Amino acid sequence: MSDLTLSKNLRNMIDAAHSLARSRGEWWVGVEHLLFVLLVEPECSASRFLKRCSIDPRDVEAELSSQIPLAEVPRSRRTYTGALRKTDRYRAVFAKCYDIARSEESLEARTWHLLCALSLQRKSVPGRVLHRFGLTPRQLRDLMRHESTGEELQILKKEIGRESRR
């Protein structure tokens, strides 16, 4: 399917999105589930990334919940146990997530690639919510490049420090 692997955090987010859909008795999993779990998981790099941008993930989560009340599960629904259908937008977001990871020459797709891919879905609720917070694809890509440059600089500083100790 792809030459890239999924990061451990992204695999966990996908599992959490599927669990959320099942717990709500839904037979489908969509982009709304993906964004919701990206926001509520504090260990997720996308959630930490939002905080570094001075955006509280809880604010984005509240806006998303106001659009689609994912947190409320009707008592009459039972947990769905069958195979979940992935929506067309879900599939499109993952295709774009892989494209973004490849364009950055990454060996694995990460949660921040997924966040950027979600922001490209302007007609979806998650895309509109992200845009409302100023998280456009261009801004996210620029911020991600800046973050990766920062990480690369940290690695370089460590290597320089090791070399100077020798």
C-alpha cells in the first residue's frame, strides 16, 4: 500500500479513532474521529505541536464537539463490533498524510502529517475547525518545517558537543 510506515503514535491514534467510533455504535470511522483523538491525547505530537503554537487543544476540541457532539453517547446504542467502514474523506486524508510525509522525506507518517492533511479538508468539519483557529495547510507546513529544523539543530549541537569532548 505505501512505502512509508506509520509512527507508533499515529497507529495508536488510528486505533483510538476506531475505538471511539465503535463505542458510539457507529459503523463508520471518519475524519471527525481522527481529529478528536488527536486533540484529546496529551502524548500525541500533534497535540503538543498545537500547544507550542499557543493553541490549547481543548479549545479546538470544544469547537469540534460543538459541531459534532462526539462526547455524548446515547445510552440506547450498543458498541459496534463489526468491521468499520472508512469514509472517503478518511481515505483521502491518509493518502494526503502519506504525500506530506514523502514530501518531507520522512521514513514514517506521523501525527503532525495527519494534522496537516486534516487541515486540507476544508469542506469537512475538522478542516473548518482547524481553519477557524488559523491552522491553514500553509501555516502548518511552515511551522512543521521550522520544528524539524529546530530538531535538526538540536541533533547537530549534540554531535558538535560530542566531537569537542574527544
